[in-house]
Amino acid sequence: MRVIAIDGPAASGKSSTAALVAERLGWAHLDSGALYRALTLAALDRLGAVAARAVEGWPVQRILALADELPVRLVLAGAEFRPEVAGVDVDEAIRSPRVTANVSAVAALPAVRAWVNARQREAVEAHTDGVVVDGRDIGTVVFPASPLKVFLTATPEERARRRLSQRGQPLDDALMARESAELAARDHADATRPVGPLKAATDAVVLDSTRLSLVEQVDQVVALAHQRFPG
């Protein structure tokens, strides 16, 4: 199986690392979070934020029906799987604050996770040259037989700094504290959900990137890939 699974908490640099590793190896890159976000965007746009968060919870069957009808899918563009909703590339739209605020709740639904996992496996099976997949349960649930699993992490403070820098916001103490608290809450939600919780696979290489540059962490994963996938 030519799959590299990169897992880790929010703002640990998974997607950036995975994309660059894929580029260095000449493989494709699949960001599992993009598909969860695309589903969330579709639900918010078609069902409305109030209806989607009704008292009885997110209407999972309606969300999955939308996913098949619109459809919500992954499309290989060059060497990257990109999310589409109704034939429109939504890679930028899924990064909006309203999607970010709701994606954890949608991703926690067992039926949604099963649907997304199936789409990821289909994408990888159709691309035999090799795929680097990043997410939160790739090595533990989606591709447990992957020859190389990496769990990428960093301190909450460093992840908060990266997130604020990415947004172009000042790195003052108040913003850092708020961002760190939000990331900690996201970590807790991801780690304690009953289906596909965030955790390192037992055979994963744990890579703490707190004091590593992006280039350094990519170099380490590429070196591991050359060991696990000779030739």
C-alpha cells in the first residue's frame, strides 16, 4: 500500500507537511479535513445554520443525501485531491470561520466519518502511484495498514503562534492565550469523540515539530518514506 498517513492535532502543520512530502516524492496529496469541511459547507448552505443545529442534532441522513445528490466529492487536480460541491471547487470557501466553527460537530457523526473514509479509500485505490493523506485518524482507522504512519505534534503555544501568523494577526499575549485555549478545546473534542478519536497509532513515528522548521519536518518524513518505500 503506497500510502503515508500523517495525523496530528489542529495547527500541527499536517497539511503543509503532507503537501510538501507528496511534492518531494512525486505522489498525490489528500487532505481528509477538506472533505469534512466540504460536507459542512454544503450542510450550512443548503440546510441553514439554524436548521442544521436543531435540537435533535445535525440531520446526518440529510447531510449524506446532499453529499450524494450535489455531489460532494474529491477530484484529482494535478497532484492534489481537491474538494468539489456541485461541480465547484470549494477549497477556499471551506476555510471560512463559519465552516471552521461547525466542522468538528459534523466530523464527529459516525455516519459522516464512514462516508468520508469510504471516499478516501476510493481515491487512494484509484491512484496507485502513491498518496500522502493527512487527518486525525488516518493511521488508526482509515489506512491502518499504511507502511508509514507519522503523528505530527507541537506544543499548544507553538501551534497558536503558527495559527495567528498564518492569519496575519499580532502575536500578543491575549490573542495567544485565546488561540491556545481554542486549540486545547478542539484537541479535547477530537481526542474524546467515540468514533475515530485523535491519537497516535501504536506503530506511528511521533514527530514533535515545536522546534523544527517546515523544511526540517518535511526532510524527516521524506527520509522515513525512502526507508519504508525503497525504489
